[in-house]
Amino acid sequence: MHAAGRLQDAIQGYSALLERLSDTGFLHFFRGQAAYGLGRLEEAEADFRAQLALTPEHPQTLEYLGDAQRNLGRVEDAFETYEALSRLAPENADAFFRAALARKTVSEDAFFKRLERFVDETPLTAERASAGFGLAKALGDLGREDQQMEVLHRANAALRQSYAFDLQQVEQQFDLIKSVFSAEALAKAAPIEVEAAPIFIVGMPRSGSTLTESILAAMPGVTAGSELTTLSETLGAYEQAGGRADALPGAVPQNRVSLAQIYTNAVRQRFPGAERFTDKMLGNFALIGVIRLILPRASLIQMRRNGLDMGWSIYANHFLGTLHPYAYDLAELGGYIALYEDLMAHWRDLAPQALHVQSYEALVGDAEGESRRMAEFCGLDWSRDCLDVNKRRGAQWTRSSDQVRNPIHMAGVGRGQARAEALSAFTDGYEAWRERLAKKAR
């Protein structure tokens, strides 16, 4: 049940076993994992603590406990947990990274020195690169920006050398999407009636999506779904059953209605009683054609941020695995953003009224005015409570979880622009791909 994603059923199964067995093994850990996956972080934390009482030196439990604490906003507790993990598993680079991320470094204390030794005393490989990002973050906290950039170059290069990636393949993929979901193809698709009206927030990482979701989720009737994999999983199951996502524009209406029902039922199983919900899986920008075909009442919000500021923030962050393979080389990062913007221009050209473009700079500069406009676009009742993001409690699920617990601020505006010279490779990559795409469009 757990492996199949039936997390509530898994929790019930683990609970039944815990009542019957005297030797519970790692049942508390597994039940905590399932609760964590459902966003029930207080339950998860209780199970992780129960597991540690039985097996105090279990690294995975410590890691999950720290993640639960951090996502609940208890960053000092999270730091202590991650720091304990780094001592228990001194070769665990992710433990150092998580600890550095959980707090602001204010001095070269004992943990900072251990982190610095871990990064500097051995070659920085892909397996150890996350600790490099942690050290870079700590150096930035201390205002040592030249050293921060040097460490970031090393950490990003170590990761980039570990996998293959080709922007031309991305270009081909995006060209195929544009040809399949053309104006002519979408115009021929028969209209369908689907009641569900999710709110999709799409765009690049580090573009203000977490703040936007936090604002929307404070409006009446809206539940924050965070980064849901449900849409891509729904399409994957459809294709495994013999369907073709690239044939959806010509599919019979009932097939599209069925896909919408599968998607919404899966989300509502996770969030029972949700009237409206957000789906902040940013990569859904590539699936906007699918969304328009199966969920015609969905609201689509595209996040937009200054390119240098966004590029810097992406380059300075370590992402899970190779989820964002373009992120670890400045020129490739610039090129990918150019390709992304080109695809988004395609969607806006098809139906400009169907897509609300939300500027991050405008949002932090005039939160009330911009949030009112978002509420109107999504058909929501605006509430002044949405401006008090720092007063909200509960789970936050992304890399920006700490930031949205503070009052809305403009501290992130201009950070990349101030590093324009150091980010020149990013700008060169962006401009080269913009020119390439412009020539192709002529």
C-alpha cells in the first residue's frame, strides 16, 4: 500500500501492526513516512521520535525528523537534528547541507568549521556537492561573497559532470509540444464540462511561487496542494494503458473528462473537503495544453521574475537529484530560461486571457493590489489575511519554506543584478539562445 501511494491505507495498516506486535521494528518510521507524505507533519514527528527512542542511531529517521521540523517552521530544532545526523554519519553530505540551510550562520562556530573541512579537505565530487552548496550558503550569510561564488562554481561543476544534458534536446521537446498543441489543434477539440477548477502555479524555480501559493491559500475555500506530481502521474498511467498525451487534442471528449476525474479524485483523496486547491508543480508549464483540454475551468498563473535574480537564486541552490539538470551550468541555465520563455510565449499567444502573468517584483512591491488581481482572475474572494503570510502556521513544503514565514519583503530583489559580472556566462547563454530562437521564428 505504501509503495503504491495509498498512504492513508498504509497508516492504518501500520497502526494495526503496532497494536499487535511487541517487536515493532521500523513500523514507527514507516508510519511517519506515510504521514509525512500526506502533510501531517505533527503525526510524522511523533512517529519519528518514537522510532528514535527504539533505534537512536537510525540516520533516515533523523533526516525525516529534521525535514518535518523545518517544514513546520521550527528551524532551531531542525538544525539540532541535522547537526546530530552529521555527527552520526560524518560522510553524509546532505546532513551538512540541510543543517546549513536550516539556520542563518552568524559566526564561524564549530559546525561551520566542520562543514568547511568537509568541503575543502577532499575533492568535491557529485556525491559530496550538496555540502558545497551548504558552505556557500553559510559564506553568503557571513557576507563573504567572493568565497561563496568560488565554492558555488566548484559544487555546481561537480554535479554537472555527473550526467548528460543537451539543450538542443529540450528545444526539440518544446518544439514538439508547440506543434501538438497548436492553435488549430486546440480549436478543433470539442468542449467538455468539468466542474473541478484547480489553480495551477507554473514557472521556473525561485520565481516566487511559494509566496504566491501561500497568499492564495489564505483566501476562503483554497487549500495549498504544493508541488503535486498528480498530473504527470495521471498522464503516465493514461499512456501505460495505451493512450497518447500527444493525441489528446483529437481524443474523444469522454477520454478527457475521465483524465480530469482521475486527476481531481487523486488530489481530493489527499486533501478531503478541499473546495479549490493549488497545484504548484512548476514543470506543469510544459503541460498547459493538456490542462486546457482536460480542465477547462482551471486557473493558470505564470510566475515571472528578473532573469539575473532568478538565475542567481537557482545557481545558488541544490535541487533534489537531477530534477533541474539545466541548473548547474550558468550558460545552460541562461539557455534553458530562454527556451522556457519561448514556450510560455506560445501559450500566451494561444489564449492570453487564460494565463495570468504574475511578476514577483510587483507582488512584493504591492502585495495587496497584486493579490486582489490574482483573486479576481481565479474567481476567489479576497481576504486581507492573505497578506499576513508570516503569521501562518503549519507545513511549508519547498526550499522557500523559511522565507515565507517572514513578512512579505523585497530583500530578494536585485541580488542577482548586483552579481551581474560574476553571472556573465548566464547572460551570454541566455542571449545566445534568444538570438537562435529569434532566427528560427523569422
